[in-house]
Amino acid sequence: MKLRPTLSIGELARRTGLSVSAIRFYEQRGLVTASRGAGNQRRFARADIRRLSFALIAQKLGLTIAEIEAELATLPRDQAPAAHEWQTIATRIQARIAAQITFLQKTHARLGGCIGCGCLSLKHCALYNPDDQAALTGSGPRFLLGDQATGVKER
């Protein structure tokens, strides 16, 4: 079976698992570009299967559309990227994933601490946050964000 050089939007949707509306969204954002064939039908390069598959996976990993756009902008259009081009992107994303894993492990290990303690109040916690010293470094979950106020024991 000979492969056609371009795909219709429906064929691209079937190959990527994305909805037609999602592909149109990505097209509007410039992640893929359609040419127009007979009858003014959108036609996509076969390489767009990889570009859209990357976008889908990257979103599941937590990358924003802007970050995905930036990564895909480093790749050639209308042809499959070379292995070294994908590897460059993979290396950058792996660093981000490693940081996320570290944060998730830290959060996982500490999540039950305050809840299990019973006081449920950073203002009144004499054990982990006497005199609400964590508030000196800012708002939010300071310990889980990695901040540590002077004299405050890290859990």
C-alpha cells in the first residue's frame, strides 16, 4: 500500500487520537500548517502526526501551549525531524520532568505531616512552624515550595 504524502484533517485525527477541533486549535496556534488541496480541503504533512503526538504528550506532562510552541519551533516543518532534533527536545523535557518528580516526591512525603499533626494551623504550630516563621518567606505552602525561614525546622 502506497502512503499518500498528505493527510486530511479526519485522517490526521484518526492517526493522532485528537479531535478535529483540537487539530484546528493547534493549527490556529501554528503548531501545524495545512495546505489546501482539491476542493479547498485541508491537507496536512505526514510529519504533523509526530508534531501533534508530541503536543498531546507534552500537555499531559504539564507543558503549556507556549512551551510546546517553543519546542516545536525548533523543528523543521513538513518533514520528520531527525533523531538528534528530537533528542535535544527530550533532554530539555527530561530535566523538567526530573524537577517535577522531585517536587512530587517531596510533597508525597510531607503531605500527611500537617494533616496528621492535628493542629492544622501554621500560626499555632509549635512543632514545625513556631510563631508562624514560615510567613516571613511569603505566602502559600512554604515548606513544600522549598523555602525555609530562619530557625524553622524543615520537615
